[in-house]
Amino acid sequence: MKKTLATSIMARLGVAGAIASATLFALPALAQDTRLSLADRVSRLEQQSQAQAGTTTLVNQVNDLQQQVSQLQGQIEELQHQNQQLQDSQKAQYADLDSRLGRIEKGGAPQGQPAASSPPPSTPNPSAAAVAGASAAAPAVAASAPSQPASGDQQAAYDAAFKSLRAGDYVTASRGFRDFLVKYPDSPLAPNAYYWLGESYYVTMNYPVAIEAFQRLVKQYPQSDKVSDGLLKVGYCQIELKQQDAAIATLKQVTAKYPGTKAAGLAQERLRRLQRQTAN
């Protein structure tokens, strides 16, 4: 009986020992599995963080690109507006010059005595030295326009240059008027030649050379009936050259010195436009 009891106890102790041994051996493996699981979780979290950071960077880049596109769209709209203004100005210039030349052709002004004008567009830029060269051959100041009529040769040379102007060949016209002034500096047609020389440059938007021709007219032929028109065009050139203060002063000078003339009316109208632009 005692022997049987002892055997039973020993058997139970063996099972308990086996269970304990198995538990002891299982604990390191469980701990290792737990560590691996934590490492995986950390790795996944890092991957998620990196993905979120990449998404944030991409969103910022998209926002930057959207801002740049908006800025470019604004610049395009401004350029389109400026281009439209230039086209409108060119159309007005052509229309004005065409109407004045039309009046001349219909006998609205004596031959060699055309009227004033407003602005017209673009061809090659002739040299300012050409105007200076023509001016050097002209008298320093003419107190009044010469009274004697132009000779046949003078009239023919002047008419040839003016014909080119009417045809829209502004390069040939400017060359013709320059040659005329060099060859016939004392001609009674010289004031008009200076005016139309300036006009041929103005139409092609060569404002620095145009203003020089108009200023020569104003200074050298102060008694010419083209002076008011020439001074008006000096103001127009100053506007195109962004010389706003000088342009306003010149246009006011036109209205003060030549009241009641068409040039004065055009000067007043342009002054009003400048004031509206400044107010806006």
C-alpha cells in the first residue's frame, strides 16, 4: 500500500516537473515573439510616418505650383491688356494719319502745307544722326518761313517723299525728307519736311528720333504754321517715352500758346485722358 502511494506521488511529481520544464523553455520563445512583434509595429509606424511626410511634401509642392500658375496667369492677363492697348493705339494712329492724308489729297490743305496729327506702328528704326545731319544743313533759327515759292526741283523732291508717306512706305518717306532737308535747307517747304519727317518716325514708333525732328521744327521755324502741330507731337512722343511730367508740361504749353487751334484741342483731350489714367 505504501509502495503504491509512493509510486503515485512520484509519478505526479514527474508530470509537474515536466510541465515546469516546458513552461521554463517556452518563456524565452514567447518573449522573443513579443520583441519581434514590437519591432514590426515600430517599423510599420516608421513607414506610415514616412508616407505621411511624403504626402505633406507633395501637397506643399502642389500648393506652390498652384501659386506660380496663378501668378503666371496674372502676368499673361497683364500682357494681353498691354497688347490690346498697343493694338488700339496703332489703329488710332493709322486712322488719324490716313484721315489727314485723305484731306490733303482732297485739297483740304495747300500743297506742302499738311495739317497736324495724332499717333501710328513699326518698321526698322532709322538713325537719329540722320535727323541731326539734316538739321546741320538747315539755318539755326528762321524768324519766319521764307516767302519765295519752292522751285520745281524742291517741289518734286518734296512731293516724292510725301507720296511715299501716303503709300505707307515710311522708311522711303523718312529717307526722302532727310535728303530734301540736306539738299534744300532754305526751302520754304523745310518746316513741313521736318514735320513729316517726324511723323514718318512717329508712325513707326521710333519716338526718340521723331521727337528730335519735331523739336527741330519748333526751334528753327517758330513762325511756321506747323509749330503748334509739331509741339503737340513732341508731347505725344514724351507720353510714349514714359516722360509723363514733361508730356503734361508740353501739352499745357500747346494749349496756352495756341488757343483755339486744333492742336490745342487735341492737347486738352490728351491731358484729360492722362488725368483719368492717373486717377485710376
